[in-house]
Amino acid sequence: MTIRRRELLLGVPAVGAATLLAGYGRAGARAPGPGPTGQLELYSWWTDGPEQNGLLALLTEFKGRAPLLSCYNGARSSRAAGRPQAELERRLAAGDPPDTFQCHAGAELAELVAPGRLADLDQLYRRQGWAEQFPAALLPQLRSGDSYYCVPVDIHRANVLWSSPAVLERAGADPAPVSIAALLENLRRVARTGLVPLAVGGSWCRKHLLETVLLAEVGPEGWAALWSGEGWGAPRVAAALRDFRDLLALSNLADPAMLGWEDATALVGGGRAGYQVMGDWAEGFLRGTLGLRPRVGFEWAAVPGTAGVFQYLSDAFALPAGARHREAALAWLAECGSLDGQVAFNGAKGAIPARLDLPEQTRALFGPYARWSLDEWRGGRIVGSLTHGVVAPTAWNARIDTALADFLAHRDPGRFQAALVTAAGPATRP
Ligand code: GAL
């Protein structure tokens, strides 16, 4: 089912994994129906495939609490050109906010708070006891100053290497190379079969690959230093940029059909490409949309060089100051932070719940990928994602985007590094 702009969302049937998972672990202080009435405009770029399924699963759960409310998504399709956040930013600046919108925890949230565009959620946090239920490492990314401004609905992992067992078997390649050098060697093996070695989607997918390669080379401490502006001129960054150049040379970067991440994931899932570096929303697509069995139709591993490090991002919903339907939005936010909502949503989307109190019997209902991810999240070293809003504000991201676009034209790692050093100048830092 495709959601078109302003189409009503409530009343749709529950889908796939959501149906299986919903209803477990009832907890949280949410009012039983009939709940709020009237309308709720939410704004989310999850308008296709498994991402939309996740949103629908959450909305279906919400329908039980707010049967009289009509909800609709004011966002355009995530596959349209440009950043999905751009239209939202225009609306917020024009004083025409939706009632609630999707955003990322971390730097992206902080810059929305600064101009007074968001209402704080402190009362809701107190009522729900969320400060005890969300991980301590995540809480500061949900706050600005002493107040909370968004409710996390998931934890995604960015540094995942997806692969096609069929292609790798044919090429004699390894699903879990231990270093970027080893990955390059395996990509060359796939290249000899005539298939695509590394599938890369359009726009931000290149930056997503870049950030994982940087992390592999500089390590978690070096990664943290980069986002306080240190270390961009270091030899390790130079090495990462050479790796990045070599990886792109073994990719299908020039293929104009690679518009979104799903196009690249479809190549891996369809046995036409060996590997893809992508966040774990790819799992929702491989399993949910393509119907592939984990470890049979697709494989995964940490991006080489990042084993034991969980590069996370967290999708959240926020309440704009001046939301027209504030009570309905608060009810939606309570749903987003609830255990039932998070279980239904994440089962369909490929992510894991942000809440810590997932009962063992519910955990068993998640697939092998999510169980792996839950273990990695608990035991791993946690670092934030660049592309998905955690570590750097939009202005810095935009400068990196420009440097990257130039690099794709000139392919000179030295020039690229110089541009990244300039991009890290004080003007871009908060
Ligand atoms: C991210 C978002 C994920 C997923 C991904 C691809 O920014 O946080 O949930 O939607 O984009 O669309």
C-alpha cells in the first residue's frame, strides 16, 4: 500500500511482522481509548516499503488508543529528489508546522530547538518515566539544556555490511572481511564474476559509506575527536579517503538507476551485486519486501574494521511549538515511546526498540538480525552517525556534502581531505 500525501493513515490493516509482534509486553501509562479526537498531521519520510510498514504498524497500535482520530502524513515521498527534511524546514520557518514530525536524536535535534521551534516534553517524560527506560547514552541526545524535546522510536545501526550469499559463493568471497583491505580484495573477486562488487545508492548513500570507512580507519576515539573539529588532517583520515576512492572504483556509482538505498539493496537481494554498506533499514527491505531468509538469502556483518562498534542513529518524533493539535500530538508521542509501539514498529522496520525493558519472550519474536543487533547495542562501543543527524549539525553536513560532490568529480583524496579540514572550521561547529 502506498501512502499518498494527505491520505488518511488510520484504519489500515496491520502488516507482516507487526501483526506478529504487536500486543506483547503491554506497559506504559497510556490512557485507554477513546483518546483524542479530530485530526493529527504527522510528518514522516517513511512513505515507501518497509519504512512505511513500520509507520503503519505504529499507527495501527495507536488506533487502539485513539480510534476517533484521523491521522495523515504531510510529507512527500522519500524517493523524491533532495533531502526529505527540506520541506519540513520551510514549513517550520514559515510558522506552519505539522502536529508532530520525524527527526533524528543528536545534533539535528539541537539545531531545531535553538530557534524556539519545538515545545519541551518534560511533563510527558516525567509521566511516562522515560528517563529510566531509555539508555543513559541516548538521553543527552534527546535533550537540549535540561529539557527533553523528542521521543525516540528506534535504534538503527549504520555500520552494516550486507551481502548476497549466492554471489559470494560464486566469487569465493567472504561475508565478514576483517579490514577494508580485505574487503577490497573480496570486491575484486566479485568483479571477476562480472557482477557488481559494491552496490551504492544515490545522494546520501555515498556519505553513509564514507562515514563507515572513516570510522573503520580512525576508530571510536578518533571518530569522537573529528566531531569536535580535531584530526581531519591526520594520516589516518588520508588513508580512509584512499580506501573510499578504491571502494567507489569497485562500485556501480555511475549507474543512474541507483536513486535510493533500496535500488542498491535490491541488487544485493536479487543476486546481482556482492555487497552493500547500509543501515539496518536494509534488513526490513531484504526480509520484508523481498521475502528473503536471513543468513540464507542475505548475510550481514559489521563494516570491516568496525567490529564491536555500534554506529547508531535514533529516529524520534518531536512536538513543534504552535502545533495545531497538541493533545493529539502528545498522545502520538506517548505511543512512540511505549513498549507496544516500539515493538510493533521495529519488528516491521528492521531496527530495535530504544527502550531497555524489552521482555525476553518478546525478544525471541524478533528475527536473527534484530537479535544480533540487540546484543551488539548492549555490548558494543556506541558512536553516532554523521549522515543521520547524530554527530554534526546541518551546516557541517552540507559542507561535507559539497566536498564529497567535488571529490566524486575529481577523485583526488588529498584535495578531498583539504576540503574536509576546511569544512571542520569553527563556522560549522555548534
Ligand atoms: C534515515 C532514517 C532511517 C531510514 C533511513 C533511510 O535517516 O533515520 O530510519 O529511514 O533514513 O530512509
